[in-house]
Amino acid sequence: MKKQTRANNFKPAATTGKPAANTGKQDLSIFALPQQTGKKKSKAATRGKVAVIYTRVSTKEQAETNQSLETQLKHCRAYAERHGYEVVETFGGTYESAKSDERKEFKVMLDFVKKSRHNIGHIIVYSHDRFSRSGSSAIHIIDQLSQLGISVVAVTQPMDTMTSSGKLQQGIHLLFSQFDNDQRREKCVTGMEAKIRKGYLMGKAPIGYDQYKVNGEQVIKPNKTTGKLIRLAFQLKAEQGLSNTDIIKRLKAQGLSLYNQTLTKIFRNPFYCGLITHGLLEEGEVIEGRHEPLISRDLFLRVNGLQAQNAHGYTQVKEDEHLPLRHHIKCGSCNKPLTGYEMKKKGIHYYKCNTKGCCLNRNAGKMHELYQGLLKEYQIDPILLPQVQEMMGQVFKRLSQDHEQEEKRLKLQLTELKKKLDTLERRYAYGEIDREIFSKFSAELKAEMREIEVNLEKLSGPLSNHKMLLENGLKMMLNLSSSWGKADASKRRRLQALVFPEGVQYDREKEAYRTQRVNSFFGLASEISQKMGQKERGKSSGETDFSLLVARRGIEL
């Protein structure tokens, strides 16, 4: 009876929802309790189907293309309706360049989705390049948004960004939007440099000149009134030795008012003696201009006190084999380019910062070793070359297809404009419209046609043969460091400008370089190589967060 009573009065222990393991072993879960006392890092909660739409075009002309604001908004709304998104607000609707993320409407939109009481879960855009073209910076912004449970959805580039492969695809789209920008900028800069070398002025002509176009050609001629007065100012300075103040008084009496600082700039500008200097040219390089000079070169040198010596800043500087990083490295404290010098007694070269009180002075040999170490970070492993080439090939193929589509669109638009111009010319020939109307509209059509032709020229280039570009680029990346070390000064400068277009900064405290901007090709290829290398060595799981691609060392936001 006693045994039965004890059995009937027995109360089981509180259950935890899991069946007790009848193994006879001690429960070890209690030993994990000390580690569970801190806060657990939880994943961002999904915010549901509430969304906003963001539209953007870079220029007014794009409003007339298939990527106009109205077209983007129409496709985004249709996408939201198909997928059951509730759109609570739209942003954009204006012209903003996506090269920088410091855009007014863009920042307003980001603030709204982060702080809105609607609990926004999605930002719908027409394509990723409408969201941003800032590359790694855009990846960083999207990563921050994802931590809040907000995703960026591209209507024309659908992908599952909840997976690592989807994040990789999104990162590649964003990075290559930047790559496309970089490539266009480089073509533009190359075109500008070619124009300058032909004697054309890039920018506004200085005071004393009239600037206009004749049949699309630049014409710069001395102004009959101000040109004579500027010439007089040079003569008064050189022949009578008058001070700037006295010269300004004389010019004002004849109707030309100048500030002292403005007159100083005029005296230092070699444009007035028929020469052109520009930041795109080599240091000290001077080009013969196509314009008519106001003064003689001898007069210019006399005014600047340079008759007996070379004009400082306007003579060709011979490249120094021992200081290839001069002006490429910037001081990490004051951001001024480093210059260089040689200690002749010892035959040792140094880089230094000329900013007063900066006191940065480093041995050139050590700086070169450090720079080669930086370049090694962007080399790719030869073993992984086939995989890297395959992945980069897919990206270039997609980018090439986008360029082909854009080229077709522009050619079609050009054909339509030519038809309109032809119709306009016929109507004028038959007397249906007068000369004034014909001149006005024909000029507008020709201007649009020239702009399209310029854009077509920008689209042509390396991407038309992306396989060769890819092969040569990756081959270069196998031995970046040693190639730079063995090259002469001229080739070194070209290579370092290719990899780091805006130069690098030297941090004296850490004795290391900081990169401002890395060529997107080198950035993407090296990161893919590193990620693949980690997987090969078993140091990375299949769930690697590829959304952070290229947003790591060497590529600052």
C-alpha cells in the first residue's frame, strides 16, 4: 500500500516543451547559461509589404528617353501592384547625379524610411543605377538598411537579396554602375586632354577675350575694349613698374574695374601670351594655343620677373626615376601632395610634405617598399585565375549587353532626329516656314544630334571587346607589385594612376597607406579572388555575406 500511495502522489517536473532524453546522462545545457546572460544579436525583423518608390534621372535630356521619371514611376507602381506592396510615398521626380550619395531627394528618402511610423520595408527603384552609382558606398548604405529590415528592390533586375548569391548579384550591379561612371569619366578626361593638346581651351576664356562658336568650332578672340586695357596693364607693369594699385586706378578711369587679386591672376596667366596650361597636362607642360595672344611672351616674362630664368611652373619637368610617387602620395594630416628631394652627399631620396609645421619626411626606398606591399593586396592568386575570370566575364557580358541596348536606343533616337531635320529642311525649301523658324529648330535638332553622337562615342570602347580587356587586366593583376617595382618612372606613374586614380594618403602614425578610390575593376577582381581563396582554405562558409564585396580595406567609403 505504501508503494502505491507514493506512486499516486508523485508530481512530474515542469516540462520545457522537449521530451526528456532518457539516456541517463547529465543535462549539460546549464553550462551555456553564463554565455547567455548578455544580449543576443538578433536578425532584423521583416517589415512587411509597406514600400516607397524612388525615381531619378541625371540630366534633363534623360526625361525624353525610356528611363524618364514618368516611365520609371509607371513601372515601379506596376511592380508594387503585382507583388502586393503598399506604396505610401514616392521620392525623386527630379534630376540628380548618382555619382555621390549627398543628393537632396535621396537623403530625404533615406531619412523617411528609417524614421517613418509606417514601418517601411522596401525601397522600389527602376534599376540599381537609379538608386546609386557610388559603388562600395551604395553597398554600405544597403547593408545599413538591411540591418533595419529594409530592402532595395530593382524592378528590372529582380533577385533574392536574402541569399548570399542575391547579395553578390546586387553588389556587382552597384559596383559596375560605379565602373561605368569611372569609364565614362576617363573617356571624357581623355577627350578633354586631346582637345587641350590641339590648342583648345577647356572652360571659360579669361577677361579680355570673347568666346563663341562658329559651326561648332571654338573661337576665342581679344575683346576690342577690355583686351586693349589688359594689354595696357601688362605694359604699365613691365615698362613703368607701377604697383597693382596704381594700375587698377588707371584701368578704372578707363571703365574697367578689377580687384588686386584678379589683376595678380591675370599677370600670372600665360594664356595672354598665347599659351595654355591645364591640370590634365603633365606638370609644367605648356601647349601652343589656337587663340590670338594679347601680349608677347617676352612681355609676359618681364612682368613676372622671369626674363633671366625659366618661367616657374611653366617649364617641362623631367621625370625623376627615384621619385615616381611624387604628387601621387598625399599627406594623411593635411591632404597635400608630397614632393621629393635628393640628399646629394649621400645620394638618398626622400618624400616630404611642404606644409608649414607638418614635418613629414620619409625615405623614398622605404615608401616604395610599403607601396609595393599595398599593390600586393590587389593581386589575384594564379590558381584562382580561371574562376575569377569566369565570374568577371559574366559581369562584363551583362554590362556589355546593357551598353548594346543603350547604343541601339541612341541610334534609333538619332535616326528620328535626322528624319525631323530632313522634314524641316524640305518645309523650308518649299516655303512652308520662314528662315527664322527654320534656323531656330534646325539649331536645336543639330544640338541634340551632336549630344547623342557624343554619348555614342562614350559607349564605344573597351567593352566592345571585353574578353581582351578582361584577360589583359587580370593578367596584369597577377604581378602588380613586382611589375611596378621593375618598371621605369613613366610606366610606374601610369600603373599607379590606373589602380589608384585619386592617389593614396600616407598615415604617419600607422606607417601605412590609405586609399581614397580604387579602380573598380581591380577592386572587384581582388575581392572575388580573396573570397574564393577563403573558401578554398575552408575559412569561409557558404553563407559569406557578399554584400560587403569591395567595401573593406583598400576601398574607403
